[in-house]
Amino acid sequence: MSSTDDMLILKDMRKSLLEKPVKDYMIREDMSLCEFIKAISEAHGFMAGHIVDAARVLAEMWSDRDTTRILAFTANLVATGLRGVLAQLVREGFPHVIITTCGTIDHDIARGTGHQYYRGSFNVDDAMLRVLEIHRLGNIFIPVENYGLAIEGFTRKMLEEITRDKKEWSPHELLWEVGKRIDDPFSILRAAADNKVPVIVPGITDGSFGTQLTFQSRFTGLKLDLFKDETLLADIVFEAKKIGALIIGGGISKHHTIWWAQFREGLDYTIYVTTAVEYDGSLSGAQPREAISWGKIKAGGKSVTVYGDATVVLPLIIGGAKCFLKGKLRI
């Protein structure tokens, strides 16, 4: 190849990389969400571009009828008002399966049975909160009586009822029973029960609900068939034509999702929303490209990572996806 050919190739490469200029925008008080998403897509840098890319991938995943969709998230989000958005995703048919932690069950039971959480502050004397009997979760304040006691009382009553005729339960069946007993449109577990979406909690004993299961098993004869949930998840994965996942946060929810995906050559669509960095080698901070090396995400799949507080960026991603799906933005 001649130097002239090399120059032409470089010129074409340069041209292709400089097709979309950065555009300025101004905020209007009557700006719609779709207009805002379009504006930040053209403004680009820095996470704004990733939010729009995530919205686009989410819209493609949601509209792909061949894709089995997993919603994975950490429990801290359920202590915030984002709980309602997660329940909305379930009611609107996004996830075929949910993977989360025991804390999600705890917070959903507590809040779903009318026990209020309150807007607080990160900058407060925690020793004083201890005296005042207030738990702090970030900048969320939780009265002591609105957490442990509320969850324990609910769980004991439910177990007394459901173990009269049946002693052995799979966790996801048990959580549908929880959901049936929560009369709250913002409840994730109620939405899952109503729509028969299995909620898989691999660390189900790691929280107030799970501890009560342990204690009450002595009195009620309750037995948990953990393998039934794993078998169900395996069947969902192996029977899927494609798999996509919206993964919010890290830890066991994230790992369990991508772990099972590797058994069918990895995720086809992947969205990570995280604040963790990859440089400590943690799973929580690992990028999609690392998961490719394990076969947990397909090399040719569509993936994007958004760094930011999920309480801020997730509603933008979901709202943006809806704008794409309604044709108000082009995929």
C-alpha cells in the first residue's frame, strides 16, 4: 500500500471521528424530558453521553422480543424514593427476573407496610442518632421501630400462616407470598407477585428478613429449597435466545447475574450503573470489558457503563429509553 493510500485511509478515519460536533444548550423551565435527553446527547461530555447511550441500549433491549431481561440492583436504593421507579419497571414488564439482596426485602416490607423513612443528612452525629434510636443509611433516616421490629412482626405472622399446610418453600415463592401481603403500589415485591416475576436473592439470610426465617424455622418447621431458585434461574438462562441486564450497583446482585450469563456465552445487552472504580480489582467496579474475558458478556454485545448516583442517573436512563421507544428520539 502506497503512502498516498495510507493518507487517504487516515483522512477517512479522521472524517468519521469528527462527524458530530458538540452543541451548547440552555435549560428552559418548560423543557420536556425527551427534549432534555436530546440536548444532553448533543452536548455529550462526560457521563451525559453515557446516559444517552445507556438509554438507547435499554430501549433496544426492551423492544427485542427475543431477549430475556434481568433487573439486578442493590438494597440501598430501596430505602430511597427510587423504589417506586424500580416497581414501575416491574409493572411495565421490563424484567423477566429480578436479582437482588436481602436488604431489598427488608426495606420493601418496612416501607410497604406504612413505616416511614425520612430525608436526612450525611453530616450528622451518629452517636447522637444512636441515642435517639434512629438508623442512618447514607442520608436516609430510619426510626428504629420502623425497621427491625416492623420486618420481624410481618415475617413471623406470614410464616405462621403459610407453614400450616406447606413447610418447604423456594425463596422466590416465599417472596411472592410477601408481595401478596403488601398493599402498596410502590412495592417491588407486590409488583413482582402481581406479575409473577421471580425475585432471586442468593444471599437471602443476610438481613432482617433472612434472620427471621432462620429463627422461625425452629418453631414453624420452615425449610428453604435454595436449589429450586438456582434451577429456575438456570432454566431461564438456558432457554433464552438472548439475555440482557440492567445492573445497578455491584456485589452479589451484579455477580450472580453475569455468573449465570456465562453459561450461555454471555449477556447480549449490558448496562452498568455504578460509583465503584475498577482499579482495586473488585467485582463491583469491574467494567464490561473484564466480564468479556470470563465469557460473562459477549464480545459483540452492546454494553455501556454509567458512573453516577443511581438515584439521579437511573430515572434519566429509563426516561430516555421511553423517549426512544415512543419515537421521540431516534435509536
